[in-house]
Amino acid sequence: MSQFDQKVALYKKSLIEKCNITPDDALLRAVTKSMGPSIYNNDAEIVAASEKDEVNTLKENFVKKKLGITNQAEVDAAVDKAFATMGKSNPRKYRAVLSYLLVQHFDKASLFS
């Protein structure tokens, strides 16, 4: 199994166990691939929910730029919902999993096909 496949399996496990969601495998692979080499960096693959700069980076670079959602209230609500879905007790969340949840929330899977 390649390193990439191991990461996808890890993120799938997180979605199933922490979010109670059975992911679309093809979409999860595509979203994970869009993360680039950051998935192989222990610090970069995680979003610390308590770090405003990290959360803002997720909002600006992924939700606004990649997904094209510009309404700040919608962006804030969706990111808060994704954090809640992953569980508030775990302050460190996989960026690829958060991104997958946001893609699903905004129905933007077509951007990754």
C-alpha cells in the first residue's frame, strides 16, 4: 500500500469512527490529492481548532478560493459545523477530513471529479 493510500485509509477511518460518515471513496481520494504534499507533514495535515490563524487559512484558502464560497457567514457556519461533526473534544483535526466535510456541505464534489 502506498503512502497516499495509507493516508486515505486513515482519513476514511476518521470519517467513519469520529464523524459516523461513510465517505465516497473517489471523492475522499480526490480531496486528499488536492491537499498535495501537506498530507505527509505531521503539522500541516492537522488543523488546530483553537488556532485562529489555522482556521482562517482553512476558510480563506480552501472554502473561499478552492470552493468559491464568499459569504462569510456561510463559511463560518460550515467550518463550525465541520469542527462539531469531527468532535469538539479533539482539538487537532485532519485537514483532508475537514475539507471533505466542507466539500460535501457545499455540494462541490464536481470540483474534484
